[in-house]
Amino acid sequence: MRLKGRERRHKRIRKRILGTEARPRLCVFRSLKHIYGMLIDDLNNRTILTVSSLNQKIRKGKKKKKKVEVAREVGKLLAKMALERNIVSVVFDRAGYKYHGRVKALAEGAREGGLKF
């Protein structure tokens, strides 16, 4: 039931959000153990970039960090990789999740890394 509610909220949010090549959509997916951030170009239907807590750069020493701290690192790494591809501005898509905890930490990490949204 909870998943259906999130999917319904995500559809409602996606009606208003559109990612382009110049300003892609930063979509967040949160599982129980990991968090994923993806830059998506909706006009061309392709994923430009994806970073998750499974990334080797983040996994080093991950056992000692809390999930929120890992999410912030994912956001920073995503911003760094996006800036290398000349992407400065994005549209944030929380995917039906509440904007707190790991989702908020990922967004703040991306902002710290230099992305604007």
C-alpha cells in the first residue's frame, strides 16, 4: 500500500517536471540499503548519468558511515560528475519521497558540489 501511494505521488509530481539535455531531471531512488541519483533527459528518453551508494568511490569506508552521510556523498559525487559533463543546472525530482533524511541529504550534497536547482 505504501509503494502504491509513493507511485501515485511520483506520477503527480512528474506531470509538472520535465528534464531536458541542458537542464536534466535529478531523480532520486531510495531502497532500504542504498540510494541512487540519476540525471535524466526526458526529451530524448535517456539517462545521462547515474551514481549510487554502490559506487566504488563511495563504498570505501562506507561501513562506518550512516545512510544520511552516504547519501550526501552520493550527491557530491553526482554533482562532480555532472560538472565534468558541463551540466550546471538540474530539476530536482524527489520521486514521491518526503523531502527529508536521505533524499534531503542527497540534494544538499549536490548543491554543495555545485549543482543549481
